[in-house]
Amino acid sequence: MHLTLVGGELVDGGIRRTGERVVLADGRIVAVGSDVPLCGLVVDATDLLILPGFLDLHTHGGGGFALHTTEPEEILAYARWVTRTGTTAFLVNVVGVPEDLPEPQLTAAALAITHPDGSGAEPLGIYLEGPFLNPARRGAHHASWLRPPDLSLAERLLAAGRGQLRVVTLAPELPGALDILDRFIAAGVLVAIGHTEATYEQTQIAFAHGARLLTHCFNAMPPLLHRAPGPLGALVEEESAFGELIADGHHVLPAVMRVLVRALGSGRTVVITDAQPGAGLPPGTTFSFAGCLARVDSDVARLADGTIAGSVLTMDQALRVLVESVGVPLEDAALMLTTTPARAIGVDQRKGRLAPGYDADLVLLDRELRVQATFCRGHLAFASTDWLARVGDHVHAALSGEGAAL
């Protein structure tokens, strides 16, 4: 079945376009343009913005669902829940476990990735945050989770990931870390620098070895100083590298977010949530972060001792923060949630654009940037009450019924 969206304003690739139609079929975008003929079911998207679906590369969960888990079904439940935030693809973030390696969690993640149920956002791979982190910058990562760099441990992690490891965060200044960095890169894993005390020079060396990402910029790393540029100074100069930004306005204040976006541009800034399972839950709710008790505290997540333990941010909220509080044009903000993260992890040939041949991953927003509908590979994965009123019951039934993937 074909679906044609008409009347919406497209925000894609850093520009806005009106008067164009988008046609979906067989889980792909098959045509985009002003002269595209109407095909199949036609849906009026007048007054709505049509964007590529959001890609969240660094998240620990949300809606009460944890991604650091031994249960593949919990990951798939998160994949269904997160579509209400406009997210259509994500990486499964795994952290550490006490006195061992998170091999059961890696195996569960690999199973969820290779055996998805197809009804929600797509898990694109595993993001392993640790265990080769600097204890001085461990943040909410418990000290018992950390390990000194050891090649035999790296081999165990690669094996447990069953070919699905996509990103690994490590601290390159630790003794032996560069050997592990080289091993991960040889295995096709993107290496991120984070939870680190690395100097500017040490970060430059890590980039020279092939690291290409800085984990949640400004957080869990030395600051940018005029005589000690640190990892951030090295990132700005390494034009092939990307920087993650937790865009909740709390982990990094809006003024500093503006500085980073201006320094890196929308083509190198990857907006992430770093969200915890408590995202989307009311303040005061408690949840487990890899066995550590945490709670939703207003706009962040905190451990019992008050340490910030990631965010309760969602990707649609991040878009609004960028536009409304940071002053980023919508076109650039959208790029940092779609095309740029797709480029960072090498899936930009099928994700992150509204173009023929790309996966039919779309999010429709109203003018207040609230999610109205989310399509994951042509499947209507989320619909707001306003969307239901717009399209009517018969159209919604046609889009969401069994076998209705477009």
C-alpha cells in the first residue's frame, strides 16, 4: 500500500520546503517532490511539519524501561514507547556491572537488535559506555563497574556484543587505552572519548588513532580553559569528529550550548538525551540505573547522593529547547537530531533524510513542535489524539492495522 502526505512543510537536510508531497511504500520513501502524483492513501498534513525521524545515539531508556537489561523484550518495549517522542531509531546503551563485565546485557541487546518485532523504533546497535573510564570522572558510573584497560577484556566485550557494538566510550589517557582503542576501531566500532581526564594533547592523539566522537560534551571531562583546551579544544579542531550534546538546558546551560553549536556547526553536533528509564515519568518516581537507585528530580535524574545520573529528556523536548531556549533555527536543530547522528554512526545512506530510497522514518510535528504522528519504516507507530481527529478512524485503521506497513 502507498501513502501520500500532502500539504506539510518539510524540514530536511538543513532547509525548509513547502508544496512537496512525500510518498511511502514498502517501508521506504519512494518519492518526494512538488510534481509527484498522488498514490494510494492520501493524508492531508496541512499546518504540520514533516521531519525525518529522530535518532538518539545515547540513551539509557525511558517510560520506565531500561536498556541496560538482560531481557530483550524490555528493549523492544522501550522501542515501542519512545516513538511518542518522535524517535525512530536509537542505540542500546549498556554500562557496567559490579566486579565483572556486562556480558549478559550485551547479549540481550544483540538479541533485541537482530530479532526486532518491527513495531517501534529501530535499535541500530549497542553503545557501550565503559568500563574503561577514568575513576576521577566516572559521574554516575559506580566505581565497581570500572576496569583498567585490558585487551582480553575488550575481546570478551566484542564477543558478547555479537557484532552489534557500534560505539564504545573510553578514557584514552588510561595506561593501555590506546591499544584497546585500536582494537575496537579494527573491529569497526566507533570510539568515543568520555568520562576522561585527557588533556588536549592526549585527546589529539586519540583522534589521530581514529576516535571520532566526544561523549556528552562538557560533562565528565576537563573544562575548556585558555591555557588548557582539554578534550573540547581538540574536538573543535578535529573536523572529522562529532560531539554529543545533552540538550536539556541543565547538563549544559543554553549559553554554553550556543557556544558549542557555533563552534562545531549543526553538521558535527549530535543531540542526545542520555535519558534514564525515568524519562517520561513524573517527578519523585524512583527507578534503577544498572542496580543503583535513582529518582526523577524535576528536569534531571539523580542518584540517592544527589549526583546527576543522566537526564529525563526526550528528543522532542530537546528540539524545543534548542529552538526556544538556545535560539537555534529549526532547520539546524532538526539536522542535529536526524542527519548528523546518522552520519556519525555511518547509517546516513538510509536514515536521517526525507529522500527516495531512505527508510520511511518520519515524525510529524505541529507548529509548537509537539509530536502528532511517528512513522517507523512506514508503520504508524504513534498517533496523537489531534492526529486521530485529523485523519479519522477509517484512515487511522488503514494505517495502523496488521500488515499496514507502508
